[in-house]
Amino acid sequence: MVKIRAVSDPSVMEYRPRPVKPKQLSPRAQARLEQDRLFRRKIVNRLTDESKVFRLKLGPDEKALTVRRRLQKVAEEAGKEIAVRQVDDVFYVGLMTPDRRPRRGRRPKSRS
């Protein structure tokens, strides 16, 4: 049976937001964040001129496309344009130069 009683304090009906706990990152997200920090600290921040090139070897559980995209993302956030070349399971990373720029797509119109 339901019991009904009158309440003398009307403040119980006021909205009180609950304190929100900060969200905990999953272990995969924490690993991804740590890898981004590592790329920024060890590779992107050290790329100061085109003569510096870094070698990055993939682990057995890493996918090449994922690592390449993370490198590009970290470099873009740092305001640098990088060239990434892959040879088997090794990446070579350096600053983008006109010689390193990809030549895919339409050719520019000739100026005549």
C-alpha cells in the first residue's frame, strides 16, 4: 500500500544537479592519448629542418594506416606538414618539401 504524507519543506522540489564525476578514459583511449604525446614529443617537435628524418617501426599489434593517420593528425595540430614513407613495417617521417610532395592527381595546366 502507498503512503501519502504532506511535506512542510517545499525546497525538496527544487532542481539540484548532481555532481558529475570526471569521465575515466578507457585503457585503449589512454594508450592512444599516450601514443599521440609520444609522437609529438619524440618526432614532430624535433622536426626543425628537412635534413632530419625519423624511423618508426611498427609493433605486431599496430596497423599501418592507424599509425600514419595519428602521425598526420599530431603534425597538423602542431602546425607542421610532414611526409610519411612506408617500407614494409617501417615508417620514415620528415618535413614535407617540394621533392617529397606526392605527384598524384591531375597535372596542372601548362601555361602558354
